[in-house]
Amino acid sequence: MADHWCAVARVGQLRPGDVIAVVAEGQEIALGRDGDRYFAFQRRCAHRRGDLAEGIIARGHLVCPQHGWRFSTATGCHDEASEYCLVSYNVRVADGQIEVDPRPVPHPEQGREPSA
């Protein structure tokens, strides 16, 4: 299998609670740090396409700045409706770089769009 990891940020660039926009092989991604753990999700909210890179991290959730939808930073799934999950990407730290694999991690319910 080919190595798909893309360096998108440096260790130390994100403090706990930070979320930034990055691009890995054309995928727009919201990269965040919840405590000591990094996560990477699709950049646009599944609800109304709010920019999750402008969201906040609160109590283990990435909160959309547009309508307050809460997604678990561990799973990418909506706080109250787990059938609505963000596209997730694997993250690792290597040689002082934060790397993302731009191939989506499948969710059982991924692909459903919530109603407005």
C-alpha cells in the first residue's frame, strides 16, 4: 500500500483547543487538538456547511460556529444524532510534523445529510 501521509502542520503550531484549516492532497480539512490528541475532519459542517476550522473545542466536541452543532473529537459524530458523522482522517505525528492521511476513514453512517 502506498504511503499517503501528508505533513500539514508542525508540532507546537496547535495548542490544546486550537482548530486550523489545512489541505492534504486537495482535501480541505479542519485539523484540531483536543488536549494532547489531534483530530482531522472535513472542513465544512454536515448541517449548513459552516467552516469547522472557525469552530471551537468544548468538552470533547468540535462545535460548528454557524449553528452550534457538536461533533465528538474522538468519532466525528454529531453529539445527539450519531447517524450524522463528519468525514474523518487519520492523524499522526512524525519527525516533528503533524501528518494527515487524506483517505477518509469510513463511518457506518457516513454519507447521510441531515435535513435543514
